[in-house]
Amino acid sequence: MPQTLLAPPALLHAQKLAQFLDNGFKVPLLNIRFGVDFLVGLIPGVGDAVMALVSLTIVYKAGQLGMPATMQAQMLKNILLDFVLGLLPLVGDIADLFYRANQKNVRMMERWWVSQHYQVIQANSQDALTKWQQNNTD
């Protein structure tokens, strides 16, 4: 029987944080999502710097998972690009709605974590499918 595999707390925390920072709110009727990163980023200079520091939490969580330094460096590049875009008056604020560095970084973490645990995930999926087939062929 395959071992039970759950997403680690560091990944779950990073997912929740990225959701809050990049997609926590929705404009009704327009279907535009934004997060605290966009709102705080409206404060010229300081807002973008504060959000860049908060975004570093996700990179820290990636380090806790053991993600390679090269991937963490790419995550830092995403944060830096988001920061630089945010410094541009008006254009940066609009770009902040669409360039979601935190979501990009969490997706990198997720892909890396799944790649590291692929065989266990595959075995769990096969086991679940077999059990489902047995329960539904009676």
C-alpha cells in the first residue's frame, strides 16, 4: 500500500500567502482579481518595497522545502521584476494587476515538489483508482 503523502506546511502556507497577495479580491462584474500586493503597491515606492519584502516569505518557504538555489534565484528575479514594474507610475499599477510574481513563484514550488514526489503521487493515484474500480464494479 502506498504511503500517504500530503503537501508540506511550507507549501500550503506559500499557496495561501500568494492567493492573498495576488488574487484575494474580485471586482464584481468585471471578473478582475487583485490582491493586497496591488493595493499596498498603490503607495508610491514604499508600498512596492514592503510587498517585495513580504514576497520573500515565499522564497524562504521554498528554501524550507529544499528547493534548489537556482530555482530560488528565479523566484527572486520574479519578485525583482514585480518590484521594478511597480515603481513605474500608473503603468506599474496596471502591470501589478497582471504580473503576479507570487503566484508564479508558488507554481514553481508546486511543480518542483510534485517532481520530487512523483512516484509516490502516482502510486497513490493508482491505488485510489483501483479501489474506486473495485467499489463501482459490484
